[in-house]
Amino acid sequence: MVWRQERLSVEGVDGIDQTGRGIEALLETLAESEQSVKVADWLAKLGTFNYRPQDAVPQCSPNLYEFFGLDPADPSPKYMEALAMLSPANQVAVAAILTPAGGRETFTLRLEISRPDGPHRICWAEGRSEFNAAGELIAVTGVCQDVTEREAVAAQLQQAQKMEAVGQLTGGLAHDFNNLLAVIVGNLDIIEEVLADDPVTKEFASTALAAALRGAELTKQLLAFSRRQPLNPQQLDLNALLAGMESMWSRTLGEAITLRLHQAPDLWATLADGSQVESAVLNLAINGRDAMPEGGLLTVETCNVQLDETSAELGQHVPAGDYAMIAVSDSGHGIPAEMLASVFEPFFTTKDVGKGSGLGLSMVYGFAKQSGGHVQIYSEVGVGTTVKLFLPRAKQETGAAGLMADSSPTPQSRNETVLVVEDNPDVRKLAVRQLTELGYCVLEAETGPLALAVLGRRPEIDLLFTDMVMPGGLSGNELAALAVKLKPNLKVLYTTGFAEAATGSGSFEVRGKLITKPYRKSDFAVKLREVFDA
């Protein structure tokens, strides 16, 4: 009997041990599943929240705090900080949903988050409210997804589709108006001849003819935007073309504008309509002049640009390839960021009423696209504007030079650490990716003050890669000056969307090199080694 009891006891222990191992395996499986969910949430940029009226603040997942730029490990309360970043309308909507008196059973909110560190984020929140039998709020649960990048891509696609649709519409209208104006102009020519002996009536006909001719000029500009103008492409030396415009510069710009012309000595030939290039550059120069009513500096620069798929992405969808580029930069008042997406649309203008038709930039845009090139604008309020006209390299000129550039080995990192400082999250993300692929250890910051904080914590940083114009109270130039005081041996590489000749790189407070956007990964790699090895 005793033996049987002992046997039962042993069997019981074995059962418990087996159960324990089963529980451990189950816990491991649950932990793996939880980790998989966390990874999926991170990839999908999803955060969760749960609120009960008896709680002081809602319970949120770490991802949700990161959307607001808050550290989830920070023990201090964050709910009020996050709420203050929302738009006023969002704050009212959130307060209504969380009220104990009861809100909606289900809800969807588009949250606009203005973070103090610079980046503006957009999130979609969806959730459900639970109520008891008395109609009182019990809990609010839901998810929040960061859709900033998705909305940015959608906006770019929508803008491209809009430009295409407007181009088709204006092209059709311009064609029809040209037919009408041809009849009007032709008949007015005849009437003017018939009325040669009637000066009073002839004056009316001449005035009408002048107006019709101005209308014909407007339709030409609309045809240029819609890429339906007749072109006469020829192999061009853009340096020679610009030099031939010297007399036109002085007449057009006036004495208050100083012109600075920088020409690349080895500029590639391009295939384009010379008269249209002149017209485009003149339009850009006039825009630059008008942006500097008190006078200023207008810089016209040429250079060769090789763009691969990665640098094309950095350059606002410039098609990859070899280009001869003309950049026209002014030191004027600049264009607000919210207007930049619309500047190439016909009849859109930043000038005062009566001071422009709004067709200048749209004509440049259409000509560039019709020529197989691209036009790009970069502007900072209070600093100035650069417009870059990319014209494709003539095929006859493409050969050994381009192949040699592609076959050259790309310089790699020698275990250096780079701090990237860039306020545009998409540009910063791309720079970080390029540097990582080149083997560098990479840190990043959105603004100058945040970069200084990182430099203070991370003494291993070897190079500062900074944008020239940033929010947050510090320019790239000023940031570099403060950074070398913290770390005297720090190397500096500057970047900007402005043309190089217009940046005043000779006046950098800290000696360093400059690379202009957009740039190829290979060019970036070479420039980095030039800075490190100097």
C-alpha cells in the first residue's frame, strides 16, 4: 500500500513537470506572437489606445507616443503634451469622444500633429466606445496609424494627375482659340488695310488687332505648358547660348540687380530648341528680378548632372539620366512651402494683381517636359529661390565619360560615424539609407538644436552632414560653427537645394564641402571621402 502511494506520488510529480514544460512552451509561443504583433505594428505604423473614465490618462502603446515625438520610456505624464500638438478641431473632437457623458459608438478621426521638433505628422484614428445600460461611458479603445508618407505620395500623384489633366484641357482650348484668333487677326489685317484713308476708324481696328495678337501670345504659352508647341530641337551649347544673352540681361534686369554667371567648363551638349531655352531662362530671370524689388543678386549657373534612381527620388521625381542643367537663383523674399506645389500651374502667380499672367513657370514646365527634361524649384522664405532646368544630354555626346563614371568603384566608409541633420523627413530618410549602404554608422536629427544635443551625447561622431536652411533657429552654417566648438576635429559636409554658386559657400563659418540636391549616391560617396581625407 505504501509502495502504491509512493508510485502515485511519483506519477503526480511527473504530471506536474510535464504540465510545467507545457506552460513554458505556451509562454514562449505567446511571447513570440506578441513580438510578431509588435513588429507588424511598427512596420504598419500602428499604435493602440485604451481609455476608461476612472483612469487619469489613456493607456497608449509605445508606437503612439513616437507619432507625437515623445519618449515612451519617459515617466512624466504625456497625454496633455500630445493633446496640445493636435489642431484645435482635433482637440475638441477628442474631448467629445472621451467625455464620461458618452460620445459616438464608433469614430474615425484625421489627426494633424504639429510636433515641437519640426515634422508635421498626419494620423488616422479609428475606435469604438462602450457604454453601460445607463448610457454612461465605460471604455474607449482603438488604433491610430501614421499616414504622413502615404498622404505625401498620394498628394504628389494627385498633383501630377492634375497637371496632366490641366495640360490636356489647356492644350485643347489653346488649339481652338488659335483657330479663332487666326480668323480674327487675318480679318483685322484686311480691315486695317481697307481703312487706310480713315485714320479714326483704322485706330479702332489697330487696337483690336493688337489685343488679338496678345491673345495669340497667351495661347502659345498655354500650348507650351500642355507640351503641344512646335519645337525645333538642335544640339546646343548652353554656355554659348547664355553668353549670347548678355545684352538682353542688362536690358531686362535693370541696374538694381547684380548678375553673376557661373559656367561649367566641360558642360555637356544638349538637344533642345534654342529659342525656347532662351525664353525659359528669360522667364526665370524676370521672376527672380520681380522677387527682389529692392535689388539683389541673380545667379545663373550651368553644370552637368548625373541622376540615378535614388538621387531622382531625392530630387522630387527628376527622371534618372544625364543632364545639362541651368539653375537661376535669386536672393529675394522666397515662396511659402504651401505654395510651391502650385507654382507650375497655369495662371497661378505669387505676384500682385496685374503684375503677371501666371504662365511663365507653366511654360517653362511644359517646355522641359516636352524636351524630355524636368524643372525643379527650391525656395526658402526670406532666403531666396532656385529654379533648375534639366535638359537631357545629347545622345551623340553620351559615351566613354558616362561609362567610366558608372564603372568607377564607389568609395566606402572606413568605420566613420555621420550625423545627418535635415528637417525634411523624406530627404533625411533617403540620406540615412545611402550612408548606411556605404557602410557608415548613421545618427540623425531634424533641427540644429536637436543635432547639438546628439553631438553632446555621442562623442564618436566624425562628420556633420547638414542642410543649409532649416527651422529651429539655427542654419546649417550656424550649426557647424557651434558643433566644432563641441568637437574641434569634426568634419563638415553641407547640402542644399539651392544652386551651388548661389549659396555663398566661400563664406562658410566652418570649412567644409557642399553637395547640392539632387545627387547620385556615387557622387555623395566621393564627396564624403574628399571631406574625410582632406
